[in-house]
Amino acid sequence: MFRRVKHWGPGLLLLAPTIILVGVFVYWLIFENFRVSLTNQHTAKPSNKYVGFENYTNLLADPNFQHSLWNLLILTVVFLSGTLIFGFLWAWILDKPAKGEGFFRAVYLFPMSVSFIASGVVWRWLLSSLQTDQPGGERTTGLNRLLDSVGLGFMQNDWWSNPTWGIAAIAVPAIWQLSGYVMALFLAGFRGIPEELREAARIDGCSEWKLYRYVIFPQLNPVMLSAVIIIGHMSLKLFDLIRAIVPDANTYDVQVPATMMWVKYIGSDYADAAAIGMILLVLVAIVVIPYLMYTSRAEKR
Amino acid sequence: MATSILERTSSGGTAAGAPNQTKRRINRTLKYALLLLFVIMILIPAYVLFITSFKGSSDADPSRAWLLPETWETAGWAKAWTTLAPALGRTFLLVIPAAIISATLGSINGYVLSKWRFPGANIVFTLILFGMFIPYQAVMIPLTQLMSNIGVPQGIPSLMLLHIVYGLPICTLIFRNYYESVPSELIEAARMDGAGIMRTYTSVIFPVSAPGFVVVLIWQFTSAWNDYLFAAFFSSGRNGPVTIALSFLAGGQLTDYAASMAGALIASVPTLIVYILLGKYFVGGLMSGSVKG
Amino acid sequence: MRRRLTLIAAAATLGLTLAGCGGAADKPAESAAPPAEATGKVGVFTWWADGSEKVGLDALTAVFTKDYPKLTFDNLAVAGGAGSQAKSVLAAQLKAGNPPDSFQAHAGAELQDYIDAEQLEDLSSFYTDNKLTEQFPKDLVDRLTVGGKIYSVPSNIHRANVVWANVEVLKKAGLDPTKPAENLEGWFADMDKIKATGKTPLSVAGSWTQVQLFENILLSSLGVDGYNGLWDGKTDWKGADVTKAIDAYKKALSYTNTDRDSLSDWAPATQLVQDGAAAYNVMGDWAEAKFAQDGDKAGVDYTYFPTPGTAGVFDFLADSFTLPVGAPNPDGAKAWLTTVGSAEGQSAFNKAKGSIPANITAKTDDFSEYQKSAIKDFSQDKIVSSLAHGAAVPVAWLNDLSTAVSKFGGDGNVAGLQDSAAAIAAKFAQ
């Protein structure tokens, strides 16, 4: 027994700072946050009255919060499908040997290195909602101006200034920024497929489509799953980009839980802000925990 | 793992002869046309940033919004530089130590979790890993309280502590995966020689850790550099990092697009340089975000 | 390097204790040294970081450094989002027990939040010492007094029910710039004429400027008593007169620029009037400073009048400065507050900011025509509290209502806005 402790004791000791830090800054704070979310701390005045799940039921019944959840759903669906489509397409094209492949890869990936705040500056301009055929249309800039000047004026739109679909416009810069990342994931996935497998399929007379359908795609499933998890959880947390593009945090059209939490925080409604944080955590956990369990099991095998 | 992730592993390709030269040429043209189209799409925002940053007030005509400046003015750049320069300095002061400290801790953690495992190591690892995914909104309210209770000043000191702590999960993950590929025999040999846990680390593990460190340092550098959420809660324009300074520059009363776009470019230079010079490692960090690497 | 050490020290204590000092609440603000003897830095927190507002602050600090050469002014201004960014930063600093020496807050309900949270020192004795009570209008002092105590020194008074118009655009539409409409119906008829010329009749920007427009329409449509009743429960939000007011707001929105949500703050909306792209802008009279700063001439380039239907009413808000609990340099802060309250300080500041002095002894001979008219109006008009600027309702109420107004900008659902406004009022009325 002593020998075993002597064997793993020092390791545990080395890990202790991290265990304590993560324990305090992640788990204890989540617990504390949960505690605040069960109180009536709705103003700056300290107040600690326990109200149970009242804040949660109120939030979930609040049409504005429901709208923010709806926005989050649209954002996530558009963001995910956009990055998956572009990411896969680029990886698929670049997977075959080609001249200048490195250049294209580098260009597709570069937006990833820029912060949402910096790219938000230009996307705010690009996504200006004014259109040339509206009153004051001579002030039109951004993509609407570009579309008009290349003869695609009919494609001009309100971008994010629309209560139902506006949030999808926020996904555009997010897709711009992260498609390269998904491409890199898929490229790694493609390259993980042994050439012999493809050869064997070809020798068997597989058509190109069938090769993908039955050989390549199944091999890409884990990569695809990773991409969905990473992009999905980024989308749930997305905050910087919306703050950078939309001037006012309290803009209904593009309200998502993360921005709503900020508005509540500024208004000193700490209990509601904490409750929104918990709801986000639950959403992320639903996505991530099964994935973590899956990978840790896959590793054991 | 990191270095070779995107390198071609086989030189294969379409092996069969050349059935139809023209068809292949068309295909190739189509392919490059597509690739170029995507390049243009990706570079549109960069183009706008660049041209607008050089426009002066005389160039404000919206109908010329997409054209090159009539006169190239540097007033926007000057304003952006004077506004952002102090914040840039602070950001380096924040990001470099934060990256080094969290990388060092991550390396030790990865070493323990892959080579010096104890009962329950897997559970501990998964629990640490979960910290990487949590929405920080879920800890923000008590976190502001905690930070004030332990008395860490707002601004760079607060942010440094936060980037170190919340960077630990991914640093640990990257190093753990990296050390999995180091043969255990090396460790065993060192142990036979009577080396303890730290000596094994310094004599065997640390010397082969360079690629892991590069990946982790780059990852931490970029993510801390680009952070806005923590900065928004724990700093202000005068003691905060460059993302905050930029958001104030761009969010002023009358948005000065020349200055804010120049500012966006200035704020992106360090991470872009890292990306251009060390692109492969950068990608390595990205890959490890997907847990399995 | 020192930062590193602090950090390490902080990390070391982390494991030991999570209690420790919070808000330094027991530190006495009263101290022996009179303000004139104070030395060191005075950190003053505002959201006047830009444009004409910064010019005003600079004018005030010039007086301050002249009055107190031993003190250095430390400008802690935070830009962005009409003070919302600033308020969040401030909230965090106050929560962290790390307050500035003095910070800006709107007088009225907004100040109430800080008082409730016990973040402000009582300044009543400061008022008596400096004989300030008799130098400020009674209306204002009443609004600053909470439970018999006064917690802030007002620096200026603004009016939020002013329409700014481009003379040229009005003339082109065949309107007489010197004869503004008397009520909303007449005003909308004028806007129809402007619309026909292809110009935007009414400019507005993002969320809070829309709330301000909404407040103006409510005030015009419901009258003073009806408007005041919205905040104290005497006016039924579900009443037919409120429906009519919201209908009028909907009509007003239909005349506005479609890209309103993209405009980052009030200034771009006012700029549209200056540029001749829009005819009218409903804006607080800080706009006056912008016109002046850009060299526009009243009566020639632009004109102003109370929002139609609100003549004789002064929709009021005031900025004021506070002494937070635990301020690092309370003596310096009091020196600052002395300058803020002084006749000389108020003259310099308000002349540049476009507002009117709260201190009635301040010299205003060289103020602009607009300001002189506002001073006169303030002394004789009925005074109501502004909604959009935290004078009428607490911040949380304002936040919820802002969301509802922002939502209305997209869906135009009159019943929806009315219902949620009623629900919000019911929630906060208790």
C-alpha cells in the first residue's frame, strides 16, 4: 500500500495546484453561481433571500428570453451548417494534390487568427442595413452597396436588423472566421484515411460517389463530431462578435442569452444574470458531456 | 502530432492513366476558379479594412465606399496608434507571462496524467477538461466577487490570473496528448536509475517538449490576445488589453471608420505574425481543441 | 515585474481565504484636511470620452486645475454605448471595493440604485458647508434628496424634449422653419411633406435614442400628468390613451431612417440632420454642443423647438457627481465636487456642453441663444423626469422597457408593447 502511495503521491502533489485552481474557479464558482441564481438579488442592494427556482421559471416564461433562445437556435444551426459545408468543400478540393495548395489553405485559415472584436469592426460596416432603394439610400455602404453596384441590388437586405432572421446575419462573419478551422479538421480526417483503403475500393470498381458514401464518410464521422461539438459550443457562448457588430447590447433583434446576461449584469440584476449563466451551462453540458464520455471511452479501447 | 498534421502522408493520387485529357483540364480550371472565388470571398473584409483605414474625411462619399482612396491619408492610422499603443503594451505584458505560466503548469500536468498516473487520473483529467468548455458566463457573477475578495487589482493582474487558470485545461490536454507519444520505456529507464518524478521530468520529458510548448504557447498567446469577455468584465479602457481599447475606439459616438479599421489591423498584427511564421503549430493548437487531436 | 509579484501573492492567498476585505465600508469619508489642502490624484469616472461631451469635461477640469493646483485630475472616462459600457465597468469597480474618487450618475432613480447599495457617501454636510442648497433650484434639490440626505452634486441640467431641424431641408419641403407644428398630427403632416422631397423626415439611432423618442411621444400625447402617472401608477398603461400614444410612436418610427439600429450612438443621428440627409432629430440638448462644435449657426443652418405638443414642459435630466464609499482620495474628491458645484465651474462646463448650469448663480451672459432660452424655460416650465436617462424609473425598469421598445422597432406590435410595458410597470410598482 505504502509503495503505491509513494508511486502516485508525487504525481498527485504536482497536479494539486491545477486541481485546486480548477476546483475553485470552475466547480466552486459554478456552485456559487447556482446559489446566487436561487436568490432575489435583482438590484445592486445586497439581498440574499432564497426564492427557489423562481428566477428560472420567470425567465423561461419571459417571451424575450424565449426569443433569445430561439435566436440562439437559429444562430447555431446556420453557423454549424455554414462552417461544415465550406469546411468540407475546401478540404475536399484541397485534399487532392494541387499546385498552390498551401497558399489556399493559409488564406482560408487566416481569419481564425483574428479576434472577433477586430473582425467585428469591419463586419459592422459590411452588414449595414441601409439599402439603396430606401429613403436616404444614397448613404448606403457595406455589402448592400457592393451588391447594388455589381447588379445584384435585389439581394440587398436588412442583415441583422430583423427580429426573426436577423441573427442569421451574425452567423455570416462567424462562418467566415471558422470555416477554415473546420477545413483543417476535415483535412486531418481525410489524411487519416489510409490510401490502401481507397485503392482497394477502386480496384473493387467502386464509383467515386460510392467510394465517398461507403468508405470516406464513415471514416470522417469522428472528425465531423468534433467539428459539431467545437462549433456548437462556440456558438452557444458567442458574445464578442455580437457586441462588436451591434452597437447596443440591448438590441432585441439579435438578443441571445449571452448578451442578455450582460444586459442584466449592467442593470445589477445579478440573480437573473446568474440564472442565464446556468441555463447556458446546461445547454453546453448537454452537448459536451456525452462527447467527453465518448472520447474517454474511445481512448480506453 | 502538431507538425505533420496537414502534411501529405502519401503521394498518391489518381493512379489510373489519362483517359480524357480535356476533361481533366476542364476539371482543373473549374477547381482553381472555385478556389480563387473562395479566396476573394475570404479576403473581402481584409480589403475593406485596408482601403477604409487610409480614407480621410474627403473620401467619405458612400458611393465610393468600395473603391481605393482618392488620396491616401494616414490620419486614421495615427489616431488608432495613439489610442491603442498603451493597450498594446499592456496586452504583451499580460499575454506573454500568462502563456508561459499556463504552458509550464500544463506541461507538468500532462506529464503526470500520461506518465505518472494515479487511481482516478482519468476522472480528474475529464473534470479538468470540462473547464475548457464551460461558458464563462456561468461563473462570471461569483467570479467578480471572488476576484475582489482576494484583492487582485482590475486590469492586467486580474486578466493574467484568469487566462492562466482558464487556460489550464487546454494546456493540460495538449501536453497529455503530446506525451502519450513519448515512449514509456524512457521513463522506466530513468526510474530504474533512481530518478524521482521531477528529475525524470527535467531530464527526460522537458528536453523533448519543445514542439508541445510551441503549440501551447501559440494557442495561449492568441486566445488571450483575442479575449474580450474577461476583458469586458475585469478591465476598462485605461487598464485593459487591446480588444477593449479597440472596442472603445470603434464604439465611440461618431464611429471614425478609418481609425477603427486601422485599429482593427493594428490589433491583429501580432496574432497574424504568429500565424504566418508559425502557421503549422498554430494549426496544431487548433486541432487539439478537438480533444482527440 | 511588480504586477507579476502582486499576482503571485494573490494566487498564494487564494487557497487560504476567500473572505478578506470587501468594500472598505468602514473607512470614514470625513477627514480633517480641508479640500484646498488636498494633494495627489483625483480619479473621476464619466462616460464623456468623446466629441462635444469631452470638450465640456475638459473645460471643467481646466477650472479644477486652476482652483486646486496641488491636485492632478485623472480622467477615467469610458466610451461606448451611451454610458452602458461605462456603467458596467463602474459596477464592477464598485463591487470590487475599488471605486474612483468620484463618478458621474444621473440624478433621480438611477442614483437611487447606488444609494440602496450603500455605495455613496452622504454629502448633506458638504452642502451646508458650501452653502450649496440655496444655489440650486428647489425642484432639483428635491429630486436629489433621499430620506433627508443628499448624495450628489449636480453639474448641469439637460432637456430631453427638443427637436433639432435642418433649416434647408424644411425650406425645400415648403415648411417655415420658424413655425414648428403645435401637436403630433401637425408634425406628422409636415413629415409627409418632407418625405415627398426624398429626405428622411426623422432621424433616430439605436436602442436608447428610440426610448427617448418614445418618451417624447408619450409626453406629447398623454400630457404632463398622464406621463408622470405612468411611473407612479396613476396612469393605466393599458388605457386607450396609451394605445393612441403608442400608435403615434409607431407612426413616428415609420418616418425614421431604416438603419437606426446600426447607428452607434446619438451623434450619428444628429449628424444626419447636420448633413441635410434628415429633417428632424429628437435629442437632448447636448446636441446643441455638437452643432456649435461643428460651426453650425442656429436659425441659419439648424433650428430647434420643443417636441410638438410639449411646449411649456421641460423633460429634465441632470448629471451629477458623487463621493463613493471607499474613495481613495476623499479630500481630493471633495475638491472636485467643490469645483463641480461652483458658479465658475458650472459656467465653463455648461457653456461647452450645451446644457444649463444647475447653479443659479453661475454666469450665463455669453451662453448660446439656445441655452439662454432653456434657462428661461427651466425657470417657468413644468418639469418632468426623463425616462431614457434614468431620472424617472430605476435602471432595471428602464432596461426591461428598453428591450420592449427595441422589440417594437422590429415588429411594430402595438398591443405587444402596451402589454409588456404594463407588465413591467406592474413588476416594479410594488
